[in-house]
Amino acid sequence: MPDTRAGRLAAKNGPFDSEAQKVVTKSNLGLTYDKEVAIAMLSKEIEKDLSHLSEAKKRWVPMTINGDTSNSNYIVKRSKDLANFSRSLDEDLVGVDKNRERLEQWLTGDNLKCSVIALLGMGGLGKTALAATVYKKERERFQCHAWVSISQTYSREDVLRNISKELSKDNKANILSNTADMDITCPEETLKKFLEQHKYLIILDDIWTPEAFDEMSRVLIHNDKGSRVIITTREGDVAALASRGHILTLEALPEDKAWDLFCKKTFPRDTNHECPMELKSWSEEIVSKCKGLPLVIVLVGSLLRVREKTVEEWRIINGQLSWELNNNSRLDQIRNVLHLSFIYLPTHLKSCFLYCSLFPEDHLLKRKELVRLWIAEGFIEGRGESTLEEVAEGHLKELIDRNMLLLVERNSFGRMKEFRMHDILRELAVDLCKKNRFGVTYEDNCGGSLETDGRRLVMHKLNKDVQQSFPSIHQLRTFITLDSSMLPSTLLPLLCKESRYMTVLELSGLHIVKIPDAIGDLFNLRHLGLRNTKVKMLPKSVEKLSNLLTLDLSRSDIQELPSGIVKLKKLRHLLAEKTIDPYWRGLQCCRGVRVPNGLANLINLQTLQALELQDESLRHLGVLRQLRSLRLWNVKGICSGRISESLFQMQSLSDLSVSASDENEVLLLNVLLPNLQKLCLRGRLAEGVLEESPLFQAAGGQNLHELVLSWSQLREDPLPSLSRLSNLTFLDFTRAYTGEQLAFFAGWFPKLKILYLIDLPNLNQLQIQQGAMASLERLYLINLSSLMEVPPGIEFLVPLQRLVFYETSSEFLMLLCQFSAIEGTQWQHTLCR
């Protein structure tokens, strides 16, 4: 970040920090035209951008300036309005019977200790309504009760007095009647003394931070009288403060319950709330767009209740539902509940969140890709000794914990892998992006001219006339395409010529074969994505991209990089692996790229995937001490020692893959890598390596979660040695073992979730003892041609969700069909060809 006033201001302005940064960097250009004119134009542009930043921040970030708390008061009012509205929805609840029963059990249980119960979920899921329903029903079981709503801009004094007033309503708490005249410490002590003597029920609705709950909890005495506290929150770290086992995570309504709620609100006067048959198909489509959010279903249903019940009216409403969500005053509550979620985001998360909305509806966002983009955009600032990637991953976890992103999948050892935005939340975020010039999207069916007032453009669909839609291409800082259609031949040269301040250029999947020399003029480019393209070589001019952080050439046709690539000293991620065998069963299933002399210059590399190892690159490999992920191809066995020496310098390495040049080369890596989580070795392993190498010892491999051994030619059963790796969650043997028997004994591989046994032609006996692989969820047995019996003990794999027998014989299939122990287990098969 430039050390200028504008730069420092940019750092304070959340979603818009990178915009100011990029404007400021223009002052460093070597301008060839009249300097005074240039400075005047630059000043106007900076003034315009800073004015926009100020207005945008005033609109979305609560501020207190010189004692003016109008914005905070506005937010408090909105929060209270929403709380009151949400409580009024308790009679509209549908599909919550199980959650209500569990909540009632927790409230009425025999446990005399004061329990804290948390209702967790994104805005609009009905947390407050559920709490209100149970509160009304169960509060009389308690000697006193109170309901208070809390916002992020709450006043602790006001909250304590509101609790006092609520407790005073049932005439059992007259002692609290004079709290309005007391200082803040007095009502706290008075409350504590009162609650100490009573069995109480207190609802703390809409808590946003752990600190807020900690402040309130100081008065909530644990009096062993069976008292209960319920908190509703959208924040995972707040819910974590609940009593053990007392977190109730709310989820979207299933389709049938969403339909019941919609009909209840839309057709209240019809018999049994039935939807007319002629409106059913349009109604189902409208309900599907509500994505199971009770708040949205209730308000959309109320909106439709007063509309004409005709097919044409329903069709029109369905077509413009997105517009209605953003503009119809009857749906204000939807916007408010979700806007508050955005307003309450810390400044450093706002840009990250809005960026996700630029991708299509239901688009699966991948952790590694998104982290690299956030860093390139300038959203991520360093924190202590953590890398930018680690900070960005922390931001991602925060957004998930705050229910702003939905986690879809974790990898085998629990790390976040894929996620997406809730569609309703995305609709409102897209509107924010447009209004605040953060970014825009383009789809082929939009028609007309594209509004490129935003600095970021994500192309969901391409057509041959797309460049005609760019009225202000020179403003673009980010250009991302998600369509694999043919890119107009003139568009890329046009972008390189006109969008001189481009920061992110992501062209993955496009049928492009050549990159113009003008790419080198994009001096500010930090991310270049050419994954899965037909590009065969990079122009020499890429050496001028001195700010480049990520170069993604994966699955392209590039085999050798230009000599100037080693001048890119800021490069953090170089991805250039080409998949040859999509099933990864051959020894040479992939290839890497050759890096010219000077690899030692790239000292900031975190990712190098993948390098075709040569003498020159091997000589300098150990200099790359920042590497977290490394893949090496074409490795000679004689180089194992030097590779081990280089790896020893990479103490932060977490992902390592080494592949031999042919099946006769022997790999022997003797190195301790304490942070290694993933290891893949393709090629013959030296005798005794599993017993001797620190990689496979209990101490050295304590963090190892995923292990792939391929073409290893092991003659002795590897399982006794590998069983020391008790944290393994993924194990793949592909043509790794030439023996006839494998036995998994009790207690081995307790955390293993996924096991692949592939192309083991001599294996005729596979045994699984009870207590082995106690967590196994997926078992793949592929091309085990000598296996003549169903593995005994397979019935002990209780958690097993998927059992696969591929490329098996018809005789073995008959045995499977007769094997009663796997009845009830879902299994798949294919026969040998």
C-alpha cells in the first residue's frame, strides 16, 4: 500500500480500499504527455473516487463523528424493528417441530445448572420466531422472564435496564423499579442479587459478538435453580459460547415445508390453503427462488396475497422477483435483515463478501482460487507472521461462521474446500455492487449496452458482439470470464491496449491460442489465469509484469516458460501442470513445465505446480524456502538425495508430490517435514523406505492427512508401517503393492475416511478386522483381478457411505450379490472390459 494520504484513506474504507489504491498508483506512471494536464486529470479522478468512497462508507458503515450518532441510532432502530417483526412471525412457523421440541426439552429438563442455549443461522431463517414461540409457551414455568433485543451498536446500560423492566412486569421484581435513576454498576449488582434468588428465563435476541454476550453474562448468575438463557445469533463464534451440546443450528426449509408456508401466506382464505392448479407451476418456481428462507417466503407470500390470481400476473411476478426484492417497499424487511448482516461485517470482510456475489447464482466457489483472487485485488493485508494466504483463509472462515457464505464441502481432513452464496443474499449483494460501483456482471441474454461503471467485470456468458457492449473499457481493473465459448479475436488485444490498469485477467477455459505481446503493458497485473486454454507459449513481454502474484497455466499447452519469467520476483503462485491421464493411474499421468535458468530469483513462491526437474532447476530448488505446495515430475532416482536436501529448507511445506521419470527409477526421500499434510509419491520406492524415512514415522508424519503411493512396487505389506500415521484421512494405493494379502487390524487408521485400492493384480485376500478404519466413509476397490472373495470384515465399516467395485469380474459380482453382510449398504460396480 503506498504511504500516501490517499493510500491510508483507502486502507480504512472496506469494500473500496483497492479502488483508491489503484488510483493512487497512477501517480507513479512515467507519463509522456504534458505533466500539468496529467496531474490535473489525475487530481479530478482521485477527488471523484475519494468522494465516492466517503459516500459509500457513510451509507454502509455505522459511524460516529463528533458525537453524531445518527447512523448508529438508525441501525439500532432497524434492529429493533426487525426483532419485533420477527417475533410476530411465530404463528407462521412451519416445519420446525423437531427444533421446537428439542428447544422445549432443553428448557424444561431436570438439569438445575444455568444452561445457555444458542439458536444459530443466517438472517431470515426464523431464529427469533422460533425462540418467541417457545418463550410464550414455556415462560410461565419460570419465576421470572425477560426478552431483550441486542444490536452491534447496543448500549449495555440500556440493555440492563430493559432486562429490569421486563422482569418487573410480573410484579415479582419491584426491587428493580428505580433502576432508571441508578448508575451502570448499580443496576448490574441489583440484577445479580435478584437473579440469584430466582429461576429465570432470559432471551438475548440477535447477538453479534462474543464480547456482547460476555458483558451481558456477568449478571446472569449460575444459581442452580434450573435457569435458562437463550441467545439468537448469526455468528458461529457467539454460538460457541453456549453450554456444551446446546447449539441448535437452523437450516433452510425443505421443499415441502417451504411450499406449505407459501400456500398458508398466499392463499389464506382458500380451503386448506390450496394453490389453484393453474398457478401451481409458477408458484413452485417462485417458492424455489425463496431458497427455503421463512422470512422471504412469508413476505413474498404476503405480497402475492393481494395480487390478481391469474397466470399472467404470476408469470410477471416470477420474472421480476429479483427486482421486487431490491425495490418493493413491501419487502423492506428482507432487505433490512440482510443489509444489517452486511453492515455488521468488519471492514476487512466487506470487499471479500461483495466479490463473491459477482459470480453466478449457485456457483461453487473454491477456496484456493478465491484466496488468490482476493489477494490480487488488494483486499488482504498482512497480519504478523501469517502469510497473506493464511489471512485470506481466515477471512473466508469468518464469512462462513457469520453465515454470509454457505459451506458446501470440506476436504478429507476438515479444511474448507467449496462454498457458495445463498441466492437471496447474493441478489442483494449484487445490487450493492452496482450502486457502489464495486463490480458488475454480464450475461449474454441481457441485451443492450453493458454498464461498466464498476471497476470489476465478471462475464457469465460471452457472445461474438460482447466488445460492442463496453462503453468504458479503460476503467476496467478486473476482467473474469466463466464461459468456455470462443473469445472474440479482437477482445483480448483490446483489453491489453485500453485497460492499462488491469489487476486481474482471468481467461480460464477459453479457446484462445495466443497471448498478444501487449500483455506486457499491463504493469499493474497481479493475476493472470490461462487455465485450460489452448495457449502454447507466453510472449517474451510477460517479463514486464513485475507485480504479478499468480500465473495459472494449468492444463494449458505450455511446456516451457520464457526466460524472462524469472524476473517476476513477486510471483507467489505458479501453476502449470498438464493432466495427460484424467484417471491418474499411469506413471506419467501429468507433466510440468521447464523453468529457465534463474529459478532462485523466485524466492516468494508459495506454490510451484509442477516443475519438470532438470539439473539447473534442481541446483536452486532449496532457495525457494517459502514454498507451501510443490510438485516435481521427471525425477531421476539419483537426484533423491539432493531433493531431500532442498526439501529440508522448506519447513513450511504442506503439499508435496514427487513423480519418477520411469518405473525403474528408485525414489528415496530422507527428510523431516513437520508441516506436511499431503504426500504423493509416484514411482518405485527403495527397500525399507517406509520403516526408515522420517516421512513415514509417527513423529515426522503426525500432521500427514493424505497419502498417495503409486507404482511403488512394494513387496512387503505396507500397512504395519503406515498404521503409525494415525491422522491419515485419505489413502490411495495405485499399483503400489505386488503382494497377495493386505490386512487392516483393529485400531489401525482410526481417522481414515477415504481408501482407494487400485490396480493391485496379485492381491487375492483383503481382511478388515473389527475396529479397523472406524471412520471410513468411502471405499474404492478397482481392478483387483485376483480377489476371489468379498473382503471379510467389510460389514464392520459402520460409517461407510459409499462402496465401489469397479472393473470386477462377473464371478465376483455374483459373490457380491450373495453376500448378506453388505445388505443395506449402497454399493456400485462395473465389470471388466
